[in-house]
Amino acid sequence: MFKVQELREIIKLVDSSSLDEFLYEVDGAKIKLKKNQGVVTEVVAPKVQTVVQQAQPQVQAQPKEEVKVEEVKPQAESAAPAASTSEAKPVNLDDPTLHKITSPMVGTFYAAPSPDSPPYVKVGDKVEPDTIVCIVEAMKLFNEIEAEVKGEIVEVLVKNEQLVEFGQPLFLVKPTE
Amino acid sequence: MNLSMKDKIIKRFLEAKDEPISGQQLADDLGISRTAIWKHLQNLQEEGYEFITIKKKGYKLIAVPDRVDAAKISSYLKTKRFGHTIHYFEEIDSTQRLAHQLARDGAKDGTIIIAEEQTGGKGRMQRTWYSAKGKGIWMTVIVRPDLLPHQAPQLTLIAAVSIVMAMKSLYTNFTPEIKWPNDILINGKKCVGILTEMLAEMDRVDGLLIGIGINANHEQTDFPDELQEIATSVAIEEKQKVDRAQLVAEILSYLERYTDEYIENGFKSIKQLWVEHSCTIGKRIRASTIREVIEGQAIGITDEGVLEILLDNGQIKKVYSADIEIQNQ
């Protein structure tokens, strides 16, 4: 039986290779990978299940059963500027007069310091360059994002607790100077 | 190392171990008068240090108050940079808050802020952190690495590995384990919490403020009711009181070493250590955010430190932020 980590490694390797199909057999356990549009993986468990090491995750695949493994990429809900017409209002992302506050890393966007607090800023708020506008967090690393410019918040582009990408615009600010 | 005259004197005595030091020698070494030395010793006695005078040999330090002050930490210190500037307080609102201020004012890489008691210690999302007086290690380490902001989250996992390795090198009666991303548990109960704040611009990390809270010498009765079942301390698990200053110095050694290792060679070797000491990987877990609850098998972390969960429908979900509950201990 394969360990889940090993499976992951194999899938990753095959996924990044130019192979279309991959078959690997060891100690009666067999793994067959086929690449189509998506990644569909077939795991055939050995008839006699060998004892896996304690505390190892088990892929409890029944014989012949197909296990779909699909990489779920972090979905930034309004990542692409073109697609971010989420609230059905015009987005001024292309407006060169507006300053974009962007995320310096992938992580969770928090509009407020805690779930019970009001947001750091909202549309219409005046900000200074050092005004904290939000927090982006990953792996318990909290990054307070500052406005960088003096101006007025004209749009909040992401929702509270949404996953944001590196470089993704978070706010639009109309500079006052 | 930036030490006050008082701390320099204590450090000399701590390093001399049981050897007496003459007043004249101390005065010569430190460049002050014998009278000044005598005055410092008087003051130290009022703070709880005890000296005896040995005829023709000098003074010997026989009792040290149980504190994590600069003198005591630096007497154990083996680092190149970390802990060379120590801001020590009997009481502070939050070491993290002061760290912000010091970092903005240009504090050096490896500066630490440490206190016997925090009156406003904080956890994730402004949750309070219980910081009992004189029992724990409540400190912030200011790290100023040459990294880009997106390379910084790994440091929070590196901090956890550093503390685990420090504990393993000093103690023998327990095995610390890491719960993703960086809580440290002993026998399933929380012993260490780490919260890191970053000061950064798009293309540059100004500083990382690694806030570390360790339940060190707590007895079970020291914890408030709501923590009784879920918290433990190093002393409870080791079955004896521990030297907090020694643990701090050991943590700083590992933290400096692994931070440098990460900057030079990447996350690989430290990731390996993290996985080896993790109690999360391989377990069925529940990851909660305000938006959703994800259940599945924790199968690994990425090179960014992101947790990968295999869902029951076969999908693999990457988790950047969540509270983790381990379901089958």
C-alpha cells in the first residue's frame, strides 16, 4: 500500500512531466495515472491489504474504485481584474488616477481586527499613507497593510476572510495630492 | 551586547559560577570604582540577589531571583546576533506592541522584548492570551531578514521548529509536537502559542515580530478554569521547575540558526524537521474559519508552509488560515 505522501509525490511528478500515462507496481499495490484534461487517478488497492505504519493516513480505496484527485488551487474570488464585476457595479481598476492597494502575499484578507470589530476602512473614508486598511494573514503571520497614499477609499475589491493572491488589488484609493 | 552596568555585573557572577570575584577585579574589568561596584551590589541585594563575602577572595553570588532578565539570559547565550539586545520588563501591556515601536525606530535584527507579566497579551484575532506573572516566557523577537514578503510566512513554522528543538535539547520527560501552523502541544495540550506580525512593503520585509508565549513553570492550578483541560506547561510535563532564561537562550540559538539556514538554503531541511515533529500530518482534522469548516486528512505542507487537506471527496484543499482540531489523537 502506498502512503498518501508517496501518492502525492508520484502524482506531482507525473503531473509536471510530459507523460500521459503512468503505471507503477510494488508489493502487489498498483497505481495507474492517466492525464486527460483534468487529472484523473486510479488507485487499485492490493487484494490483501498490508499493515500500514501506524499514524499514516490511509487511502481507503476499494478495489476498482476510482479516486479523483483534483488540485484545488486557492480561488481568489475576484482575482482577475476583468472578471471582478462581482457587485454589479462599475469597477475602476483601469482608472490610472486611482491608487491600487495590493496584497504583498497570498493569504486571508481580514477587513477588521477581529470578527466583532468594525472594518478598518470603508468606502468614503479618508486615509493617510500609514493608515491601516486591512490585514492579510497566512500561517499565523499577520501583515497589516497600509494605504501608502493620502486619499479617499473609493472601492473595496475583496470580501472579508477571502483568500487573496500575491499582487491582487484590495482597495482603490483616490489620491488627494 | 547591550547590557547595563548592573546586568554586566550579574553576568560576570553567573559566568564565574561558584568562583568568588574580588571587588577590585570587577572594578578593573568594568572600568568603574570599587565604591560603585559596592553600591551596585547593595542594590542587587534589594532585588533579591544574595552575595556572601569570602575573606581575601571577594564576593560570591549564592542566590538569584527567578527572573528572565537580560543578565540571566545573556549568561547562557551562544548566538551571533539574536538576544544581543534585550528589553526586559517586570510588567508590560504587550511585548508585541513595544516591538512595533522599537522596530519602527530601527531595532536591530534579533532584538528581544521579554516580560515577567503581560497585562494585555494577545492572540489571534484579538483573543486574549493568559500571561501569568513569573511563570511563563512572554517575549517578542524582532527579526529583520533579507526576504520578500511572500517568503515570510515560513518563519512562523521555523519558530515552532526552533522551540521544539530547544525543548528537546534541554528536557527529557516529554515530546513536544507541532500543531499546524505553529502551536506546540505536549500530550495533546497547548504549551506554546506563536503569533507573528510583519512590517512590510510590496518588495521588502522591514521586520517580523515573532511573539512567543510559553507556559513554562505553571502548575496545573495556575491555569484559569477554562484552560484546565487544554493547557499544560513545560514544568508539568518535565515534572520539575525549569530555568526559563536557559530555555530562552536555547530558543534564540535555534531560531538564529534556522532563520539563517532558511535564507541561505530554503525551507527544505526545516520543513523536514517540521513534519517529523508535527502531530497534524496524517491525522483526520477539522479546520475552522469563520467562513467554513473543512474536514479531512491532513496530508502535508507545501514549501510555503500551507496545509494540504485531503477531503472525503478526493479533492485536496490548501489551507492558509484556520483553527485546527485534531480528531483522532
